[in-house]
Amino acid sequence: MISTDDGASDDLEGVHRSVVIVGGGQAGLSMSYCLTQQGVDHIVLERDRIGHEWRDRRWDSFCLVTPNWQCQLPGYPYAGDDPDGFLVRDEIVRYIDEYARSFGPPVVEGVAATRLRRDRKGRYLVGTSRGELIAEHVVLATGPYQVPLIPRLADRLPDELTQIHSSQYRSPDQLPPGEVLVIGTGQSGCQIAEDLHLAGRQVHLAVGSAPRVSRFYRGRDVVAWLEALGYYRKAVDEFADVDAVRFRVNHYVTGRDGGRDIDLRAFARDGMRLYGRLIGAAGAALQFAPDLEQNLDHADAVAEGIKDSIDSYIDAQRIDAPPEARYTPVWTPQRAATHLDLGDTEITSAIWSTGFGRDDRWIEVPVFDGRGYPTHDRGVTSCQGLYFLGLPWQHTWGSGRLSGIADDAAYLTERITTGTTPEHLFRWIAGTSTSTYPRDDEWVAPRTVA
């Protein structure tokens, strides 16, 4: 199934496959499954181990924020005894590993893709740390979380302050004793702040504009209501502001301990110190925007707006669902501080929960816009044979998630197998071909797609 030597040799130089998949996470594995089902010869390149992002870039108490029943990788839906629970990090890794074992993808681990270009024949040349491969099609399943982003502002903070990115955080014990500053309130920032708070650490949290969502409402997990409402299947091109939608921040919530809301106001009531966005630093002197109250109000408004949609759906469908009182703020900022001197605190660590960027400098194919973002239609680029998979909002809200990656992978597989398939392969697929099907001796009965 998984090798580190592509058969008998470490050398990938000149190896030819119809499809090369770059990335061995859930997107790359899903693509491999769909191609395997269609008999298409391919190879999956993974620079680390399969599931690396889950395995090595999540903290110890990490868990999914969507229920287990949404784990719907193609051919491998969740089959455990807790569909409404939330897989923790090690269980997610196990799910990915078991998925790979279930169909034996041709994965080569420990191989980094270093260059992608086209030759004069229109074929793709995939340079790697172990040689250059040749392919008619390339699927880039490297995901959106490639390069941790830390603003240059970090350079202005005191040298003695321990600074890490959220992707490096594992547990409160890894940090030196003292108080912790967490910058950013996306899903990671809020969950890490909670993890530290529950461990008894004094947390200072710079709050951004990310929205929140309630965990449960009117007798069901809100994710179940959103699924019923069709939110996860709504296509990005149904929105008027497609570009803005693609870059929206996810709502913060948690699946920890069976799932609950993340209420920053409750954290503040219980001792966490909240500020607006961090906008300046000069040594120990920090400056925050005067937008804390605005950001908290916005997060609450989004959560309540989702409840409005659920109420309307319940009424329209005449569903018998228990009524529930709406959220009442448990804490309101009074003259939130806009300045903080680290010398007046015991802050010894800062965690930058400021997201990730892409690093596509190795791709020498013109498929990016002026911001460096891949231009595509449902993952299909303007360069024939080049595809992306696993992008947020690639087609729907479910794209890139464990719940929606199957549809995107199936769509790309259809494009690969039918969009540019030679006539003799159409006859072969339909079972009408009488000619001998061309084989690649390195793999058993592969289906070569030109």
C-alpha cells in the first residue's frame, strides 16, 4: 500500500503515471480512491506521512468541531458507535490510516514535490526530492494550511517572550510558567485559549472578527440543522460575492467533552482578559484596536442569525422541536483596554493564531490570480490536466472537509476519465473494445488516461 521506495528503487526519475497526486491527506487519499475505483494508474506523493497535518500539527486535546457522522471519505463513511460525538486527534489519525489500508493507495511517503512544469508535448513534469516524474494529469491536494502566517509585528516584541504559531502548540505544559497571550480568535485561537484557560493559565486574548456558532439548538447539533437546510451543499457560485465567500473565516465552536459553545464573554467573566485586535507593538508596549465590543457583538449576531434560519426551517417544515430561549450576554466589556505593557504582567508566551498561507512558488504553470490564489472552476484550472482538490469552498461549504471531499474528488475523477479520454478508451470503458488494453508493467491492470 504505502511505500518509501516506489517498488525496488528509491529513484523516481522518469517514472510515468497518468495522474500524479501531490499530497497524502484526506484530499489526496480521496482522489486516489476514486481513481482506483475507475482503474486509473496514478501515484500519490506525500512529503511526510499520510495524515501529516492531523498527526503532527494539532495539539494534544484537539478534536473535530463537526460530528463524526460527517466523516464521509469516499468508500469509508464513519462506522463507529458514536456518530454524534467528535473524534479527537488520535482517532482522526486512526480514521485516516484505516482508510488508506482499506484500499491500498499507491502512496510514496517522504517525497517532496519541488517543481511543476510542462514540456513541449504538454505533459507535466513533477520534480521531486527523488527525481522527476511525467504525467498527463496532476492533482494538487496540498490543502490550504501550508505556511504558518505570523505578522512582522512579532519582530517588535521582546526577545525574552516565547513566541509560537498555533500549529506548533501542543499543550499548556510546553510553555514556560506564566501568563499567555493568544492573538486571533478563529477556531484554533479560541480552542487553544480554552485549553489554556481550563489548565488554569491566565490567558490574554486578542479578539478578531471571526463569527461563532452555537453547538446545539432546539434539540439538535447545529451542524445537523445546517445539513438539513442544505448549507453544506450550497455552491459558491450561488453567492453574489464569490471571492469574499472563499476567504471567510470559519465559525468558532468546539467538540470538546461532547461539544459545547465557545463563549468568549463567559471566559472573560471567569477571568480571561479580552482585548481588541492587536495592531501595534513597540517592545513591551502593545496596542489593541478599540473593537472588542464590536467583535463580540458581531460573533453573537452571526450565531443568532443562524438560529433565525433554523427557526424558519422548523416552522416551514412543521418539525416538532423543543423551543429554546435565545442567548443572553453574560459579560460586556467596560472600557476595554487598548494598551498593555508586558512589564506590568506575567506574560511569558505568545501564541499567534493568525492562520496559514500558500506556498506555490514551485508551480511554474500560469493558474494563479494577482493575489497568488489558484484560479479554477470546481478545482479544474485553465491548464488542461491540472487540478486542485481540498480548497475551502472549492465548490461548496463542504469542500475540503471530511464531509464534502468525496463529491469534489468524484467530480475531478470524471473530468480526468471522460474529459480528455481518447476514443479507444471510451470503447474500453463501455466494454466494447476488442483491442488489447495497453499496460504499464509496474502496476496491475492500470487504466492509462491521456
